[in-house]
Amino acid sequence: MEASFAEALAAARAGDEDGFVAVFRSVQPTLLRFLRTLGHDLAEDAQDIAAETWVRVTRDLAKFSGDEHGFRAWVFTIARARLVDARRAAARRPVSVDADAEFADRADPVDVVGCVEELISTEAALATIGRLPRDQAEAVLLRYVVGLDAAHAATVTGKTAGAVRVCAHRGLRRLSELVEQRDGATGCNAHAPADGTRGERTGKDAR
């Protein structure tokens, strides 16, 4: 799969239309999830921001040098910058936010890992991620939805890799709290193995 993407990317950089289409189809669905989740409060449509992102990618593609992860990080860096621009434009008009009450701290959250795979698999789950503080939502999306490692996610956000790991870990814990609130005591714990091995594995991922 990686070789196929590498071949398509090389072809796209050389001006091959089919290569570009293959790259676009591989990245676009995740890009839209990223933009819709982080830009849910914006009037500008995610499709428009994505289109502007691809215009920039097309313009500078021949100058790009790197592998698949580097390419995805580059595309999402462009998209994030465009999202920041849209947010600055939206800041000129007042926006009421009343969601703070939903983020009460809770002790002993449910197993983080048992929730994550279930959570990121649906549009409703992405909406839940969108309720996180923005830096945490970005980190969770880039690490667990886009699939970037901490170093490439750091390139996108302008943070250090360590800061991305911290934000992702905090975001996963907050997600577990939100899922517990949604599902009650029979939530994601029902999906976690009794020996807790799955939780240990995800904990490493979060770090």
C-alpha cells in the first residue's frame, strides 16, 4: 500500500493526472473529517477549505520532497493554516459558547483505549472529538484519525512532538469521560478485556 502511494505521488509530482487523482482519493476523505471536526463552528464549508488546500498543493507539488507521511503532514499543515484563517475571519462576529458545563472533570475515567477505536469510527464520534479543547482535538485527529506519528503531527501543529503526545493523551482521557457520560456505566468498559492488556497498549500509543 505504501509503495502504491509512493508511486502515485511520484507520478503526480511529474504531472501525471492519474497519479494526482490517486493521491487525492487517498487523502481527501481524512482531510474532510479533519476540517469538519475542527471547523464545525465555522460558517465556511469544509469542502471549500479542502478545495483551497488542494489548489495550494497542486501549485507547489513539484517542489515537494518526502514520503507518504511527509506528504500527508504537508497537506494537513496547509489545511490547518487555511482553517486558522477562516477562524480569524469568523472571530469578527460574536459566537456564543455554552458547552463548558459538559466538560466537568471526573475521577476514574473509563478505560481510554477501549473507547478510541469505537469513537473514531463514526461521524457522531468525530463530533464528540470536536467538543474537545482545540489543541487536544487536533492531536487526537492527527495521531489516531489521520495516522501521523508525533513528529509529523508536530510539524502540522507547530508544537513539539512531546507537546503533541501530551495533548493526545489528555484528549483521549477526556474522550473517555465524554463516552462515560454518554453511555453510563455500561459504556466502553464493556468492550475492554478484563486483564487490561488493551488499555496498556493504548496508553503507550498515547505517550
